[in-house]
Amino acid sequence: MSVEPLPPHPTLGRYYATDRERSEFVSGIFDEGAPSYEWVCRVMSLGTGAQYRKQALSRAGLENGMRVLDVATGTGLVLRPASELSGHLATGLDPSSGMLRECRKRCAAPLVQGRGEHLPFPSDHFDMVSMGYGLRHVADLHALFDEYRRVVKPGGRVLLLEITQPASAAGRHLNRFFLGTLIPGVARLWNGPAAARMMDYFWDTVENCVSPEVILSALRGAGFPGATRAVTGGILSAYLGIRPR
């Protein structure tokens, strides 16, 4: 029985007219914003992002000797600590040529251009698949998680890092101001309109993203039955799924 596609958010008419245009738009906006991405992420995380990513990978069980695939690797913000912790057995994948070009300046790990919904790797190949803040930019969570299950070995792990809207109204208002107004404004001031447009889109996907319960249900349905979510600071979600042996 076929499963209906599960987009991470509704069609965002401000940026593209149909879901068919989504992939081209996403690659284009990240191509344009790639040179500014690292700087904007440091500002957005108040300088704590690198430590958080490395700790999340370690808590998820990443150890020396494990083969890792980092999907939507961008400029390598997750790939670099994954490579360090795994003993340089990490590979990065991203659809954006601009992001991969910036990543090559900072990381010696192998890089592949491609999409998470169609991974160009054999089955049962990786000990861990990671994805840092890229879930909102794919077309179909069911297809994505099915591919993750296919390429990860039995007993292997999937780690998804995401930004989640706070539970309280006050928290959501603060999140909207910080991510929806302040960060795009700073990006425009220091890095120009391409960076600002990228962060405008970033916020709109956060605001309209499906709930954590939907993400967990999709992970469990794809073959990670014990998938869990850990929350830091009310907005940083770390989803962990383990493929049964």
C-alpha cells in the first residue's frame, strides 16, 4: 500500500507556487546564501552551536570507527564534529553546490551532491545518519526516513537536529522576534539581501513545520519504533531513532 507524501510544512506561496518548484527553490536560495551561512549560524546560536552539535552526536552514540552520513550537510557544521568523533569516517551530502563549495573550504571529508529522499549509497552501509536543521527543506518525510532506514545498518542510528516552536505563547513570540525579525535583519545588514532572504525562508519553515509528534510518528512508521525526542532550551529538538537488529 502506497503512503501519501508527508511534507514538513505546507506549500509556502511566498517563495514557490507548487511543491514541484520546492526543490529547485531550496537549492537556489542556499546556493546564494552559502557564503554567509556559517556567520549567520554563529550569530543565531549565540556562539553555542558547535558545542551543542558535537554533544548531540556524542549523546546519540557516535564513536570512533563508526561510518557516518551527514545529510543536508551544508557548510559542514555537523559534518566536522561527526568526522572528528568517528575517526574521519564521515561523508557529507547536500543538494546545493554552493553549500558544498563552502564546505570543501572547511572540511576534508568526502562530499556528495544529492538529496536525502534518494540516497546514492548501498543498503546497510552506515552506522549513523545525521541531519542538522535540514528536515524542513525536504519534500517528503516518509521518503526521507525510508531512505535513512535503508542505508543504516541494523542497530544503526539516525539523529535529527531541529528547531521547534516553544510550547508557551510568550516563547513563540520571542522566537518569532529573534528568528523571524532580528536574525534576517542582521543578515541583511552584514551580509546582504541573499543572506536575509535565506533566513526569512528559514524562519517561515520553522513557523510552519509539522509538530514533533508528527515527526516522531513518521520515524517510528519508517522502522525506528523506539524513536525519541530530547529538548534543549525549549526550542532545540534532537530526535534519535535506532534500527532494530
